[in-house]
Amino acid sequence: MVAVAGVVLGLVLVAVGAGVVRYAYSLTKVEEQIDAIGSKRSGDVEPAGWHVTLTKLFGGVVAAGGLVVLALALQP
């Protein structure tokens, strides 16, 4: 029997993880802009390369976890 909640959770995790991987630069840039609120420096902020890479890695781990949940939910 298929576990519907597991399928839904797996699909949500895959979608969120893929979105984080796809939009890692934009998400990280928004986070840096929020962090810069109240600082004295002026101008546009850019995220560090390592931060974007770490965000992509996190998104990949979430998507992989979603695939595992999905596979376990679809087992007979």
C-alpha cells in the first residue's frame, strides 16, 4: 500500500530542494541584504561564493532526502 503522506512529503522536499539549488544565488543575496540592514557600509551587497555553494549543497541534500522519502513511501 502506498503511503500518501510520504509521497506528498517526498514531493514537497524534492520541489523545495530543487528550488533552493536553482535559486541559490538569489536566496543568498536576499539573506546578505537582510544581514546588511543597520550596517554602516553603503552600496550593493554580493554573496560570497562559498555561501552560494553551501546553499546549493543544502538544497541538494534536501532534494535527495525527498527522493529517499518518496522511494520509501512507494515501496509495496
